[in-house]
Amino acid sequence: MWLIDSSIGRKLIMSITGVFLVLFLIFHGTMNFVVLFSADAYNAIAAFLGANWYALVGTKMLAIGFVVHIIYAIYLSYQNKKARGAVGYNVTSSQKSVEWTSQNMLVLGVIVVGFMVLHLIQFWSKMQWVELSHKMGLETSGDLALATDGAYWVKHYFENPIYSILYIVWLVALWLHLTHGIWSAMQTLGTSSNIWLPRIKVISNVLSTVIILLFISIPVYFLLGFNI
Ligand code: HEM
């Protein structure tokens, strides 16, 4: 299949699923930002979304695009490694001048996914998983009352400066990944003229920065001594 066999097909899958990732992040970051203003409003939005099948399906679709992006990145790197064999890359001087982020997308992606596992254990397993397992009638150790109190978990983890610092490290890696990823996806999806290239790089930097500021404001807020 050309989507898998050709290099443009592979870039297309990474780009389209990358768009899912960015949409998910805009949605997730905006919602999380609300917690700094009102814990009740934050929990109310989460409850509203949980009660609406279209919001739930939308979030899940975005999260699935996200997972496909990660699995596909690992598959592509494996394929590239196999194609290069034992010799590896012969790096030329022109390749050395390629942006650092562009050459380290997989490394940055692995860091992002590593922290994501921590994040899902901290939040998803205490909230959505507890609700789901209760609905399915499974034995669960989680507290159902706390499963709908996202603000409680935000406070619980970010009051610990170690977690706040870890989240900042995570978000800086994600920012680097996004600054390259967004313009690269836009280029693959069609905007590659000489006039537009510098413009999409600016758009990419601005969008990545806004997304990361939404998230990073939370650990920074706690580190500065404020509380929700
Ligand atoms: C300060 C930063 C963040 C906070 C406070 C936060 C908060 C949360 C909370 C409360 C949940 C559980 C929702 C539920 O189960 O009902 C969650 C789930 C999730 N988060 Fe985050 N998050 C943050 C950053 C991120 C980042 C940077 C990513 C991606 C790179 C991310 C990806 C996810 C995913 C994939 C889920 C599971 C899917 C879902 O339940 O919608 N989160 N997050």
C-alpha cells in the first residue's frame, strides 16, 4: 500500500495523525488552564464532557490519532534503521546543518511518551479508569468520588515541586517536538512554497508556544507558591 510503502505516504500519515495530536493538545490545554481560575468550573466542564457522547467520541478520536502517531513513528524508525543496515548514516556537512529538532524528533517523541505514561498513571488511572471499571462491575481500588474531581488530582500532584519540575521538563520536550512537527506537517499537507515556508515556521512557533504556555502555567503557578 502506497501509504506505507512510499516516503510521502508515510509522511502523510505522520502529518494527519500529528494534526490530531495538536487538536487534542489545544482542547486539553485550554480545558486544563481553567483549573487555575476555578476548580468547580474545571470539574463541571469535565463532567459535561463525560456526559456528552459527541464530546467523548471527539476526545477519543483525537486520543486515538495520537496513539497511531506514536506507534507509526516507532514503526517508521524501525524501518529506516533496517533499511540503513549496520552501516548507519554517513552524515554530511549539509545534514549537520539541519535543525537539531528535526534530527531529534524520535528522541523528543520518546521523552514525551515516557512522561505520558507517568501522566496517565497519575490522572487517567485515578479518574476515567476508576469510573469505567466501576461501570463494568470490576473490582477497583480507586475512590469513585475522587474519580470525578480532576482539580483534586491536579492539586495533589502539583503541590509536590518534584512533579511540577518533571512536568516542565516534559513540556519543554513537547514544545521542541511541536515547533518542528507543526511546520513539517503543514509542509507535507501542501504549504511548501518559498513565500509560505518562513510563514508556516512562524505559525508553527507561535502555535506551539501558546499550547505549551497553557499547560506549563499550571506547574509554574504551583512552583511560584500559589494554590488552586
Ligand atoms: C499541566 C498539564 C496537564 C494536566 C493538568 C492534565 C490533566 C489531565 C487529566 C485531569 C486527565 C484525566 C481526564 C479523565 O480521565 O477524565 C488527563 C488525561 C490525559 N492527558 Fe493530560 N494533563 C496535562 C498535560 C497533558 C499533556 C502535555 C498531554 C500530551 C502530551 C496529555 C495527554 C493526556 C491524555 C492522552 C489523557 C487521556 C485521555 C483522556 O482522558 O482524555 N496531558 N490529563
